Amino acid sequence: MAATNAPQPSPQTPKAAKRRMLGSVILAAAIGSAAGLSAQEGSGLSFGGAAGVADPAGLSAATAAGAAPEVAQADPGLFDEGGLLDANNPDLVFTLRLGAQAQSPYFGSDEIEWGPDVGFRFDFLRFPNGFEYGSGRAVGFREGLGLRGAVRYIPGRSASDHPELAGLDDIDWAWEFGLGVGYEQRNYRLFGDLRYGAIGHNSFVGELGADVILRPAEGWTITAGPRVTLGSDRYTDTYFGVSAAESGASGLPAYDPDGGAVEAGVELSARYAFNERWGVEGILSYSKFVGDAADSPIVLQGTDDYLKLEVGLTRRVSLDF
């Protein structure tokens, strides 16, 4: 079988070779331009200099800027403005006070001792049905009819600390907690509180009061007015009574007081607000024991005057439920 020879390509002329070379150059330039345009549209970079040539300086700066991580804003702290305790549309607003107090170590004593102090006051409350007490816009005090928180600390009484009480039973310290109702306008307020000695004497105590409210300068609020304290039979018996056994041990006459009015006096307070959240408050109260409390042998051997000073830092709390 005879072998068949493959066809040989025809030789290229110099003119055809030049045309082919020119076509290759044009094709390469077109591909390069298309690639440059795609990069420009995809990255948003600006180009300068010759057409279709990226500016290396601009490219480096833009790349660095795009690669820089975003700095996350830290959430406000618990006590900072806008934090968890500062709701913009609160359902509950109240003011807390923490500090120290100076008062007679027991009812009827003519001495003064220091101890802890806690204050609690309702400013605003919104119920689920939309009914509202007080004002969420008030700074430090309510406007209109509102609920009040009522807390009081009473130090314990011990014969080992006060020899004049020898023969009388010791009384543990007490915390009273309760609520009150008040009506307040810009220049005055009226209120009534009811507290219960949940820790300590386990009896009821009431307080009635009225205040004139003055705002002499920016941030300052001054109040002054009368106070009357009432106590149940168990309350007056705990702090002013003398049992038969105690009478025999102490030499004091036995005494069984009835409940009713216990103290009558006045209270002066001054508050300075650093801002809408923080402030400082001082309260000075003076009263005299009245009724059966004034006739107690414990008071008669001491004094019927009662003085109390409270000083503390306040924080307004706004909560949204």
C-alpha cells in the first residue's frame, strides 16, 4: 500500500505576518483594557495618569481604608446615662438613697449614734391598663397623686451598751418597709405612709406629713414641714413598755402603753441634683414623744426629744417592663 503524504502549509508572506502580529497586539490591548475597567467598577477606586492605568498610591490608600476594622460602640454601663437603669419610656421610676444617719440609739436616749441609712421613694408607676401614678418627667419628686416607698431603720437596744437600761429586755434592730400615698405640686406636698416592721418589732407604724417645697437655685430643692408618727399597741409596748419582770429587775415602774400618736415634730430636707440621675440629700428631723410614749418610764428617765440626721447619695432609677 502506497504511503500518503500529509499536506504541507503554504509559506507565509511578510505582509500576512505583519497583519497577524498587528491583530495580536490589538487583541491584547483590548483584553487589558477590559480587565482594568472591571477592576475599577468592582473596587470603586479612582484611576489617574494614562487611560486604563491604576494609580498605585490611590489603590494602596483605598485598600488600607477598606481593610480598617470598624470600632464598635461600647454599651452604656449599668449606672451610666442611657444604661439599663435609664429607660426612655419607663413604667417605674423611683429614687434610692444610700448613706449614713445619726440618731438616738434608742427611743428616750439623750445620746446620738451613727448608723446606716437607706431611703426609697416612688416617683412614677404605670400599670398594664395604662393607669399612671406620679410623673415620669419629675426629677427627684412626683407631680400629682402618686405612690411612695417607705423604709426606716431602727437600731437595736441593749443594756450592755447603755447601763441605764439594766434589767430591761434587749430589742433587736428593725427594718420597716411599706407604701404611702402622696399628692404633690411644685410648691407643696401632702402624704401618708404605712410601714411594717418585717424585721424586728413586727408591728405597724404610720406617718402623716406635709411640706413646703422651695427651689432657690438650679439643682436645689428644699422642703420643710410637720410630721406625726403613729404606732400600734405592739409597737408602743415594744419600745416604751415595761413588763412586770422588767420592773422587778430594773427598778422602773411597770408600764403598758396603748397605741396611737407616738411622735410629733418637723422635718427639713435639702437635695442637690448633679444631673437627672445622681444627687445628694440631707434630712434633719426633730420630734417630741407624745401620748403614752411620753409617759413611759424609759422616756422619763432620759429625754422626750428625738433628733435624727440622714445624709446620702441618691440615684434615680427608670425601668421599662
